Amino acid sequence: MKFNTKTIHGGQQPDAAYGAVMPPIYQTSTFAQATPGGHKGYEYARSGNPTRHALENAFASIENGTHGLAFSSGLAAIDTILKLLKHGDEVISTNDLYGGTYRLFTKIFENFGVKFHFIGMQNAKDIENYINDKTKLIWVETPTNPMLNIIDIVATVNIAKAHNVLLAVDNTFATPYLQRPLDFGADIVMHSATKYLGGHSDLVMGALIVKDKELADRLYFIQNASGAICGPQDAFLALRGIKTLHIRMQRHCENGKAVAEYLAKHPKIENVYWPGFETHPNHAIAITQMRGFGGMVSFTTKGNNYDEAIKIVEHLKVFTLAESLGGVESLAGHPASMTHASIPKAEREKIGVVDSLIRLSVGIEDEDDLIADLKQAIEVQ
Ligand SMILES: Cc1ncc(COP(=O)(O)O)c(C=O)c1O
């Protein structure tokens, strides 16, 4: 099956009971047993639920994995990966990453004795400087949030395999429509399914996908033992969202390009971060591992003025000022005061998250309306 067909049919069958084309929402916490252990595949809904299971199969299908797991949030999925580790283990992570991931690593897992090295990975060779016999996980976000850096997945896979270290890729920004890390040899793909997979800003969810049964079993054990599963209604919504992932992503890519090109020509704009520009420092890698450049665009204004950035986001009318990304509607955020406020100012400025940085999640509205909205907000006195 090719990708567009998989988004609609991947891992799914009409429901066995009545042939429902969409998996029914099995809103139940438990399942009847004829005799102890004599059930029809499900016994308690933390351990498994048919609606969630249909979604997990769809996750596996679109990422070319063999096993998918659905969680109550993206962070719950990341938390599960980190629970593969133990006291004394070390992790090498991208330094430009979602602030909540950084917070989970530094404020929770460091307390349990896991050590993190946050490094720039644009030159994958730099990763080797931090590998030692305690390194158990390499954590990659690509494109990164919010600077839209691109990390070379194949080069990172080669390093991870040479040192027998697990490689997890947060594929939230790209989605499997644009990039499939398991195909390049990554061990785990993670998503905040809250974003493009759900696609409609109406749920919070996480996903893990792997292609190795033993690793899938270990992750499932942690999911079941810790309990951060998604509910059946959200599983249904995510399944419905995934069915249009391919056409939504096409439009996100087109509108992202139009917005990035508009901003790049605007006299008040200093920098535009979008991996589709030939001048983007990682463009050459992007074209080898992504089939398009997505709908995320970040920019700074000349003079790097905090108040001016706040004024711009406050004056947007079609773009909504809000946390999150990846929905059909365009959103704008100010990372320094919103998504990345949990990263100390000195740390975030080192990676480019300066006071005037604005991050756009370009939706699938008419491109002319988006550009007119940006124009009026940027040019407001
Ligand atoms: C790249 C990335 N990874 C992980 C997360 C966390 O996901 P969630 O908010 O679903 O817990 C986010 C949330 O914004 C994100 O942008």
C-alpha cells in the first residue's frame, strides 16, 4: 500500500461485529470474561481497547513500523521512552527542542540520576564526542522546535548503531508524510499526535512507533505499568484526523512556502527560518530526508524588540495566538514567553530563541488571507 492509501486504510478493517467502516468508540473500562482469563482479546482498558488498538495499527502503518502505541499526550510517550533507562545512564539530545521535553529531561529524569547532554547536532559527527559506555539513548527532534534546524537522520543512525545506542526521533513537525525515520534505521519514532496527526486542535495525544518486537514489548510493558494511555474518544478523533493527513500536509507545505517567501522579502523582518530555503544551513540534508518542508516557519524582526514581537502576535486576526501547532487553522506563538519559557533565557538565546522570535504554524486557509494578516500585524504602528 502507498502512503495516501495507508492514511485511510492502514492497519484497519471494518468492525467485526456489524461492519462499521470507522472503528466504534468502545467506551468501556472492562470486558466480560466467560471464565477467568476467558476473554475475547481485551480484559481491562488500560491494557488494551479496540478503538485504541485500531489507532495504534494506523500509527504503525503510516510510519512503516510494526508496532504502535497511543498515549495520553506526547510527553507521556516521551516519558515512556525515558523509563527504558536507569540511574547512571546518559542521553545525548538535540539542544534545540520542545521546551516541555527539555523540562521533562532536566526537572524529572535528572532527579532519577539520568544525565543529559544537550548539543547542536547539525553536524552529526559532534554526537560522537559525547558518547561513552553509559550512553543509552540519542534524542533527535528534526525539524527542531522552534528553530527549524534539520538533523541528518542517516548519519545519526550510523553513529547510534556503531555504539549500540537507541535512537529516538521526535517526528512531530515532519509527520510521516514528509519523513519516515524508521525507514532510515531509527529505533523509535515519537509524535505529539496532538499536532499534525490529529490535525484539528481537538485532542491531546502521543504516539510511539517501532519495528522491533522486543522493543515494542518493553515499551508496552511500561505503558501498561505506568498507565498513560489515551481514551477511546480521542483515539477515534485521531483516526479520523489521520485519514486526511496527506492532503492537509500538501496544503501546509504550499502555504508554509508562500508565508516564508513573503516574510523573507519584508523590510521589517531580520531572519526567516524555514528549511525549504536554499540558504537554510541544513537545506541539503532536508532534501535528502524530507519530501517537503512543512508548515512551520519562524522569524525575527529587525532590532529584536520583545514588545514589538508581542504587538505583532496580538494584532494577528486570521492566525490565532496560541500554544500548539499542526492544526488546520493557522497559529502563532512567541516561544520566549510561551512554549520555550521553561528553558532559561541564556540557554534559549544560545540556540536562537531570542525575544523577537515568532513561530508560525501555517494552516490550510487561503494563502492570500494569511499573507494579508501577517502584513497588517507586522506593519501595525
Ligand atoms: C516537537 C514536540 N514534541 C513533543 C511535544 C509534547 O507533546 P504534547 O503537548 O502532546 O504532550 C510537543 C508539544 O508542543 C512538541 O511540539
